[in-house]
Amino acid sequence: MEDSKQGGNTPFDLSELTGFQFGPAWAKPGADTAPTLPKMHMIDRGERRGAPRRNTGDRERRSPRPEGGMENRRPRKGGPRHDRDKREERTRRELPQPAEGFRVELRPTNGILEIFSKEIQKQKRALSLLDLAGVVMAGKDRYDLVFMKLENGSMLIHSKKGDGACWLTEAEATAYLWAAPWFSELYTAEDATVEAPKGNFTSVAVCTMGGEVIGPVNWHGYQAALMSLYRSKYSNMPLDAFKNRISINKEEESVQAWLEAACKKTVWKPTRDGAAETVLEDAKAVEADFVANHYAEVYETVDKVFVNGSTTRNLLSPGLAAHVATMSQRTKNSPQMLIPNLCHGLARHHMPIYKWQGNHYTGPSRVRAIPEGTVLADRMMDIVNWSKEHSGEKVEAMFAALSGVPAGTDEESKKAASDAYAPFASDMIWLLEQGFIVVTSDNSIWYPKGSAAPAPAKTEPRHRNKRRGHNGRKPAPAAKADAKPADGE
């Protein structure tokens, strides 16, 4: 299995990718207010020691302390971080131990990598891989966990049915058939009437999680009914934990309701050709029939498998589900862990990766210096020189400065500005595709440091009018021809 089929065609919610606005809400276009930063009351310790004691009158004006000491005070809330830590600790306690004998990697899916590639080439932006890693980890269906068997690891039992189920033992894979969406393709259930159980029954066992009535503990079929319920609905939790959720109900109405239900029995018949008359009396008979006739049809045994991050725990062996939960949470808390695999994934989609300003970036082209002696057209020279002098300022400011047309608020002014900016935008795109300048996700334009100064545009002598148009100006293609050699170097 070369790659995951899950996540590749999933309709992502990509609202946060629109325009690649990774900043907070106040930094996005259309925001009217700047963030309000909390005041930091930091006092130097030396200053604190030298400060005079506060007037005792201040104490009188303060609210009186509640009587009765510390026990009567209102408890202090832990805050979001404290709550998150408690949830993570509870999750770790509930999870089983991760299965040993596997190398596990978290990788972005092909689907999200394709979206990154298309949007970056479309918008010509340079994007930090740390920001892209945060976008990947914002949705569980945007990443896969790759399980690779080591020498001491067991083989992986993977479902061929497209449901994403994966197990470590034949017993787990067989028990899953009761909850599998493909069960009805293999077996049909029918009701049969049987003789009521005999005995003195004064109470029934009930599962407190789903309210299912199992039967009296002194009934000969109790253990079989208990295990049948466990396999069909609660096999994703340890058996001992399931048994701890069983309570005893001594109400006579509950006992009578169970006796009436016990007179009805469910049997199963296989749907395969030639087995229509076969009747399977209990769960063990169904599981034995499945192993003998359908196991190889449903499962494949592999040493490497892709498990999508959105796969639920009841579709995985407990040891594999523990890997998914712990690695997903760890990478979400530290998205930089994803950067190496993000680099490999983007490289497969022919996206350049480079180090700039101390971080890893990708963009329409690798950032590079303008080769010495490169001749650029006048408008391109203006863009390069402006970005060099105002590196880090907004693209809109550059357009307004170079075109001489400020951005207006009414429709007429906006139309005039758009027409004036269009030629500069066209030339800027070419410079971005060469990597000579950079525009980041917040629409800031940058001139890479260390670039050699380009040569000014060549101008023709005035007496050589044979190469000019009727108005005395150089034809537009001539300017582009001068800029072409930079692309080939």
C-alpha cells in the first residue's frame, strides 16, 4: 500500500486557507480594530524592595476577607490550559499501552498536499512550513499515521472493505464483524421461538453504558450473552472495564421482561451461494463460519499500513489506537514535528523548499539573488528597488506609490486603482516566479538580502527611431525580451 486512500478525496473545510491568512482574526482583511494587549504589571525586584509600604488605609478600603478562613473562599478556576492538561491526562489513563514493534510516522495526506500546491502556485505566496503544519493538524482527516512493522513486530491485519479497520490478531478481526458495515453482506438474521429458560431467577444483569439487559447471573447462557454484547458493541474497551459496568437489577418487571425476550432467539444464515439452508445457532457458530469462508475475502495481512487520523478507535486494535491518539496530540501541540514529512510530501508535488529568515518556506520558486548584470524592464526595476527600500511593507502600498494612484473607497476610485495596478501586478508575478522578490501570506513584499543589484533597463538612442513605434515608444515585447535571460540562468 503506497499511500492512504482516505483523506485524498475528503471535502475539507478550507476556510482558513482562503488567501492563506494564518494570522488572528484582527490581522485579516476587513478587520477594523487592532488587538488589545493585556497590561503586564512587571515590577523590578529591586524597585519593589525599595518602595515604601502601602498605606494601611488601602487595606480598610479593600473588601473584607470571608470569615472562616481558607475553606470558605471561592475556589480558583484552573483556566483553559489547566482543563486541557486534565483532559490529556484522562485520555492517557483511558488508553491502553501503544503496541510495540512498529515504526510510526505522521504524514500529511496527498489530498491536502495537492491543495497546498495548487493554492501556492495560484497565489504566488511564500508560506512558512510551520504555518502549513498547523493547517494540517487542524483537521484529523488531513493526515495519516503510517505503521511500519519492525523485526519484532506482528503483522497488520487490514480490511479490504474500505472502512479503515486494522487489527493485530485474528481474534480482534473476527470480533469486529458484528459491528462491521459489511456484516449484512455476508449474513442475514432471523427470529426463532424457543422454550423459556428454566430456573429460579430473581434478578438480571444490566449494562449501565447502553441499558442492555444481559440476563440472570445464574442462567446457563449468561456468559455467552455477556461476551456477545461485548463483542458486538464494546470490544474497543478492555474486557475487565466492560464487566465493571455491569449492575444487578432486582425489579420483578425487569426479570419478567427478560423471560419474555428469552423466548425469542436470533439465528443467522449465510448469504453466499449454496449455504441458504445453513442455520447458525449462536455467535460462536457465526464467527467460525466467517473464519472458514470469508476471512481471506475481507482481510489482508501486510507489514505497512496507512491509518487516517480521523479513523475512530473502534476500528483499530487498542494498541494501534493508542499510537494514533498520542502521536496526533503530540504533533498538534508541537506542529514543528511534522515539518520533515511535510518537506518530503511537498517535494513529491514539485514544490521548492528553502530556508529563509531562519524558517523553512515553500513558494512559487526558491528564493535567489538576482544575477549580476541582469537587465530588467523599467517597471520591474521600480518594483525591485521599491521592495529593497521598503522590505516588509504591504503590496498595496507599493502599487499606490509606483502607480501614483491611491486605493480609493468608492467604486469609481477602486476601478481606477485596479486599472493602474494591473501592469505592476503582472510584472511582480514574473519576479515572484523567478524568486527575485517574495510576498508572504500577510501580503508583505520582501527583497531577499544578499541579492546583487540588477543593471538598469537599456535605453535606445533617440536617433534610432526605426526600432520605435509611431509614437516614439519602444514596443512592449522588447521589454519582456530583455527580461527573459534571467529565467534561463
